Amino acid sequence: MGNLKQSTRSDELSRSGPPQIPNPDWNNLYHRTTVASCLVQGVYAKERDRENNRNGSESLATPWWKSFNFTLDESEILYDAFDDSIYGAVFQNMINYENTPDSIVVPPRYVIALRGTVPSDVSDWIHNSRIVLEKLHGGGKHMHVIRKIYSLVAKHGNTAVWIAGHSLGAGLALLVGKDMAMSGLPVEAYIFNPPISLIPLEQCGNHKLNCVYRLTRDLFKAGIAKVLDLDEGQEGPRYKNLASWRPHLFVNQSDVICSEYIGYFNHVVTMTEAGLGEISRLASGYSVRRMLFGDGVNWSSSSTPDHLHFLPSAFMIVNKTEASEFYNKHGIHQWWNHMLKQSTTFSSY
């Protein structure tokens, strides 16, 4: 019954169609957010079309990119090698760049969009389990997207390529974006409801207890990092490249999947103001879980992008709208709602 309800809701959302912004203003964050989130919804709808054998005029997916003047070539659809499901796509922007001479934000020529979990997709759940063990970077989808984005960047340059993802797709987009940034090829990124492998303390009501736990965790992890000299890579060029990257993180304060990013960045600010920023920086780049479940060799994520919340800087957009259902807290559809109660902050350390 749960899968049926989810599928029905997905089709209803697809039939509702995207908001009407025929000529996006690329300097407008709401317009950029709407386009990116709707392209991700287009991937969800495309997978539903595949499952239900909907083609041509029966397709529910096409308006989600066509209304913004994007196209999708069938050869640019990303299929999961495990079950042939559609989990991503590369959309091409048919914009006339001569008409955007005053745009501060360079409009994308290509956007890689990645959907989140479909309840009936076994491969998605396998990848979700990798998030818990902080091994999402080793999955087939991650490697597939890495190859695709490097190919696009090699042909068109990194400023011409954007990446967007929701939920599981947000985790993949974040990892890929970090890899590109550390390689000196940063791409514009729109990360919707990304998963985080930390305990969701933001959902707990005891603020003082949360602060004590986070401080204790940081002291423990930073101490181990110092003893084992795991902090050396954080002074290297790859870390500095990552520190200059500015992804857009979209989180809902009531969403258990992603809300801990709020607590994470707030904690970093608190530690920095208290003169303990160095401890927080060291702790953020080290994972006990990776030590226990990883390869046992490279325990610090300072030289690799596979630690999801190891993110020195980000623009964080928080949806503060009250919602009771998980569907409304975590769904991609919330991000093109122009009535959102939201805040935007820039965090860096």
C-alpha cells in the first residue's frame, strides 16, 4: 500500500506540471532553484514513464524540462546498471547566450539531474545502505556520474555544467561536486534534502545536551586525527580547492534526513566564535565510521570527497515551513513553492 500511495502521489505531482517561468532570470535564486528542482522532478517522472511504458504524448516527464527551454537526448539518460532504472539525466539548455549579457550567474549549458530513492528500486536501497557506512562513493552510480561529468567538463568547461540532485541523488551530486572542486574544476551545485550520516540531533529538543555531545565528539575525533597525523592533507591544494567551492544546500528543518546539516554548520560557527575552530575543522574531516567499515588505510576524508558532511563552505537554504507529513518535509516539490518560509545563510570555516 505504501508503494502504491507513493507512486500515485508521484504521478499526481508529474501531472500538475512545473511552475511557469518561461524566461528564467539566472541572477534570481528562486528561478535557479525552481529550474534545478524541476529538472530533478523530470528524472523522477521519466522513471515513472519507463515503469508504466508511457511514451510520446502519454509521457508525464517532458514538460518538466521543456517548459524551461531544456532538451533531453535519449543518449544522455543515466541508467542504473543493476536494474536499468533511470536515476539521472543530462539536460541541455537551449538558451541564446547573446540575450544574457548582464547575467552575473553564468547560465548552464548542461545540467546533470539525479533523482532520489524510488521505493520499489532495490538498487536505490543498496546505495542508501552505503550512506550509513559512508561508502556511497564506491557505488556504481557514483562512478557513472563521475565519468559523465568529467566528460562534459572536458568538452565544455566547468562553468558550463551544473549538477542537481534530491535525497539519494543529492548525496551523489554532493560527492561528485566535491570531487570536481578538489580537482580544481568546481561546478555550480543545487543539493536538495541531502542525506547526512550524523545522528539527527537537530530533531532532539535538548539543545544543551546536543552541544555537549557535539563538543565531545569533536574533541575525540580531532584528538585521534592529531595523534595519527591525519590532518596533514587539510593544508594541501585539494582541501584549499574544496574550501573555495560554494554549493547550495537546501534543507528542511523538520526533515530527519537532512536537518542535521543545520546543527552541523551552527556548531561550526559556535566553535569558531569560541576560538575552537581548529578542533572543529579537524573533526569534520575524520570519520570513525570509515575507520571501522572502510578500507582501514585512508581514514581521513581530507584528501577524498567521500565524507558527505565534510564541507568547509556552503550556501544553506532552510525551509522553515511547518509540515506534518514526511512527504512534504522531504519531497522535491517544496523547493519551487514561492510561498516558503525560508532563510539563506553562508557558512565557512
